[in-house]
Amino acid sequence: MRKINQLKHIGILAITAPGASLTYRKLVKSAFQNSKMNGHPNITLHSINYAKYSAAKGKDDMGVTWKALLKETITQLENAGAELIICPSNTPHKFYNDINEDINVEWLHIVESAKQAIIKKNYKKPLLLGTKETMISNTFEPFFENDPITLIKPDTNEIELINNIISDELIKDNVTNESTEFFKTLIKKYQETENIDSVILGCTELPIIIDENTTDLPLVDTTQTLADYALDNALK
């Protein structure tokens, strides 16, 4: 069993409350279930007012604003002693390559965590769900270029609807029956038309609305894959 002080300090770069809190809870739970650990690693979470991120969405200076906010949080986490960083939000990873060049702490990529889970389970045709920014920026595709895995995405109108549900409801930790039924119908559609074999919850708010009651397909929950990935790296 690894001693507590031998585990790397994990910094959580929080963007939205549901995704960050879900990942934090799953990280701690998985640590307590891990026979190689005595308790869980030191964990520091830092969050900037989400309104600052939201105000820049879709604007020409979004990249500049988001990168500055992300770097501000990473600096705070570094100063708190974090030895590796996770960000329980898929959208900011579109800026990962630019930011990673300028920071002094390891930032674990959320898509890499999902990819490892997909390969381990041998899924070949997952449906990818996420925010509009995640879907149109091809955040996931480069990670699967050399693998026999086909990512299926909803159509343009469906992406807009998903984005609205995430932005207007889920970020505020609100779930409506209408939105729940929308996701049930959406997943069923692609199960029948594209023969998908799994669903990637490529937004960390989606686990609060999509679960085993939504579909009989296996779910790749990026809050769980990121938590597991962080613990694996905390042991190294």
C-alpha cells in the first residue's frame, strides 16, 4: 500500500460546479476502493466565477479570455502544491496544446482518459455527446486517428439542442423531464440508425441527466475516467 505522502497532489481546475464536484467525489471514492492507497491523495480545487468564461463564449476573443482564466487557476493550483492537474470539463481542452507549453505542472488530458476506457472495453462505434465547442473543435478526433474506432456525432440541430440543455439547465444542476426524454430518444435513434455500441458523455454535466435509466448501452463517463486516470498517475 502506497503511503499517503507518496501520492502526487492532484489539482482540480474547476470550470462548472456539477462536473467538478462529480469528478472530485468519484476521485475520492475510487481512491478509498483502491487497495494500493491509504486514503486519497491531497486534492486542491480552484474555481473562477463561471460567468467570466460564459461571457466570452462564441466571441472572437474567447480563446484569449479562456486561456488567461485557465492559466490563472493553474497558477493557483501550482502555488498550492499540485503536482498534476485535471480539468473536469471537456471544452477547455481545445486550448490544451497552447497552454501546456507555458505551464510547469503536468496536465492530464480528459480525452486520453476516455480513450483508455474505450479501448479497454473494446468499443468500436461510440456516440459522442458534448457542448457545441467540444463537438465543432474536434477535441476528441485526434486521439482516435490511429485506432479502429469510429466516433459518431449528432447532427447540427441536435448539437445546438444539446448545447442549450447543458448551458441553460445542467450547469445550474437542473434536470427537466423534457430534456431527459430528449436524450433517451436521441441515443435510441443512433442506436438504430448507426448501430452505436456505447455513448461518450463528453461533457462532465451529462452524467446528471444520462444514466442506466436513459439507455441500455454502456456509458463512458468522463468524470469517472478522469478520476481513475488521475489516481493512476498519482501513484506514479
